[in-house]
Amino acid sequence: VSEHVLKSFEEELVRLKGRVRDMGELTGVQLEAAIRCTEGPNFELAATVIQREPEANRMMHEIDSLVIRVLALRQPWAIDLREVLSALRIAIELERICDHAEDLAQRVITLCNARVEPAHSLVNLGRFAMKMVNDAMHAYTKMDDSEAQQVWTSDTELDAMYTALFRELLTYMLEDPRQISANAQMLFMARAIERIGDRATNIAETVRYLVGGTPVEEERPKADATKSLMLSTASSQ
Amino acid sequence: VSEHVLKSFEEELVRLKGRVRDMGELTGVQLEAAIRCTEGPNFELAATVIQREPEANRMMHEIDSLVIRVLALRQPWAIDLREVLSALRIAIELERICDHAEDLAQRVITLCNARVEPAHSLVNLGRFAMKMVNDAMHAYTKMDDSEAQQVWTSDTELDAMYTALFRELLTYMLEDPRQISANAQMLFMARAIERIGDRATNIAETVRYLVGGTPVEEERPKADATKSLMLSTASSQ
């Protein structure tokens, strides 16, 4: 293998990682806007998030093509192969986070149209998940295993916040049946944010694999308690 | 390249596709059980779905390792590389479908505990999505572009069914506030099934790419109308 080929493989790897970081930045911007338009609530800002969504898809396709080209032409192995596949995995998670951001924005518009103010806890949950995503991408840039580990463990806290919010939204439904539709939308917004946290955790897992060289074997903290959540309503009826 | 190396690459590709089909079969079994335990509702069957979920994760890891080995040792390109990457993509979708099946089973148990009969429309929706998954995997086995195309277009129908069910569940909440928690669980079950349809559509898209050689460029029919669904409740109060 000539020096030239080696050098250009290095360059392509750097370029690939750079594109994934760019996509991480776009994801951060979309997520920040999606949370901020919930806080307002801000119709125009929500529309911007929806308008920019195709950018994430374009970036994903570009990364996909880069990966296929690197695999086909450079035939990497060992650590290099791990770098390439990790870039692809992270890009897939980022694309899904952008999808969730769009989902949030679409439901904010629905709430705006109905003149409903979103629950404040939704914003707190959103900010927490956003920090997880940013930290996971920071860990990727710095190849920082301990920061990745921290994101990984903080998912439990997000799940606890999500469960509390789920319960809160159900009580609003009980208290005022006219708010059932709006709170159903908010239930799905809360769930989208919880999923964003899961995706940040997946990114953190990929970083830990990239730094450590072996897949993370620990059982993932799984705590979506909302699946078994039923309010006891007998006494309130 | 010796005859021997070529032959064993062919064998590995056949083995990889075989493992993906095995995973497709497990997914079919899990999904069938998840829908059937909703119909019953059947606590024991739901528990079986949850118990078998780690099998899907194990199969996913196995396929992941196979893909990495084939990429590293065989360095495939062109159609072979496409085959390998498609196998990985389909496996990722199947794993997520199994996750959704588990999610359905967990919520069925919650409903069983609360002695609530799940809405019948949920079963119809589930059967429709299950057929999409089975057809998509059949298209993969047969490399059948037109069957894949059919799955791809039927997603619109599933979305329409999902929207109708979403509306139905909101009206149950309005009619009987004691049923709010149970119907919130069913809203998430309906959404999980709608997501299963999306994943079947992704598999169909991968098959079309595999057969046709170029990514599907058509704009995907996107019709989750529930995001803007608000019941007009003013008159009913």
C-alpha cells in the first residue's frame, strides 16, 4: 500500500467524522429550536424546524454515500472499520433525533392553533434530553469514554422525569376533558423527548465501543415505567 | 483471487441472508403473538413475547458481527457490498419491530391487570401491519421489486386506519374519564403499530434499492394526520 493511498484514506476518515459532527451541529440547532418553540409557544420557529428537516436527510444520504465509498474503495479493517461503522451508526441516530425534533414542532403548531400553552415540564424534559445529545456528540468529538458513560447513566434520570410528566398529563385530562386532545398531543411530545434520550444513549454506547474496542455488555438501564402506569381514578369519580 | 476465496465469500453471503431471514421469522412469530394477546387479551402469551425479546437482540448482534467480518475479510464491492449493507439495514429494522412487539405485550399486561378489554380496531390495525412486515420479508427472500413496491404504497392505508383509531380512542376518553389511563396506553399501542408499518416500509425500500441498484427517490407518502388531530369538544361540554 503506497503512502499516497494511506494518506488519502486518513483524509477521507477525517472528512467522514467531520460530516458526522456537522450533522450533530444541525441536530443541536433543530433540537434547541424545537424545545424553544415549545416554551414560547412560537409558531414561526416551529415552522422553521419543519422546513429545515430535509437538510438532515440530505446529510444522512451524504454520509451514507461516503461510508459506502470508503468501504468499497479503501476496504478498511480493525480500528478503521470500527471508525467508519461508528460514523454510520451515529448518523442514523442523529437523523432519528431530527425526526423527533420535527415531530415536536408539528405538534407545537397543533397546540398553537388550538391556543393551548404546552406544559412547562415538557420544556424541562426537552432541555435535559438536549443536553444528553450535546454531551454524547462532545464525547464523540473528544473520544471521551467517561463523558459517554455519564450520558449513558443519565438516561435513568430522564426516564424518571418522563414518568412524572406522563402522570401529570393524565391528571390534566381527568381534570378537564376539553383538554384531552391537547394533552394526548403532549403525551406524544413527552414520548418523543424520551426517545431522543434513548438515541443519545445509543450514541454514547457507540462512543464507548469506539474508544474501548468491545461492545458495551452491561445491561442497559431500562426504566420506561409509563408502560404500566394507570392512574387510580376510582375515588375521583 | 482464488476460486476457494470466491466460493467461501458466496457461502458467507448466503449465510448472512439466511440469518436475516431467520430473524424475519422470529419477528413474524413475535408480532403474531403480540397481536393475538391483544385480541384475547392473553396475559401468558404477552409474557412469552417479553421473555423471547432477548433472542432478537442476540440475532441482531450475530448479524452485526457477521457483517463486520465479511466487510473486513472479504472487502466486497458493488452488488456484493450492497447485499451486505442491505442485510444490516433490514436486521436493524427487524430488531426495532421486535422492540415494538415487546412494547405492545407490556401494555397488554397493563390492560389485563386493569381488566380492560383492548379496542378491537387495535387488532385490525395490528393484523394489517403484520401483513406488511411479512410481505416485505417475502419480497426480500424473492428479490421481488413489485411486492416491495406494494408494501411501500400500502403504508398510506395503515396511516388512515391509525388516524381513525386515534380519534376513536380520544372519544372513549371523553365519554368515560375512568378510561383515560387505559386509552392512553392504547394510544401508544396504536402508535407502536403505526411505527411497525413504517419499518416494514423501510425494509421494502431497502429491497427496492437492492433490486434496482439506486436509492428510492420518490417522496415517501407521509400521512400521520394524528399530529394535528384535535377533537372539537366545545359542543360536548
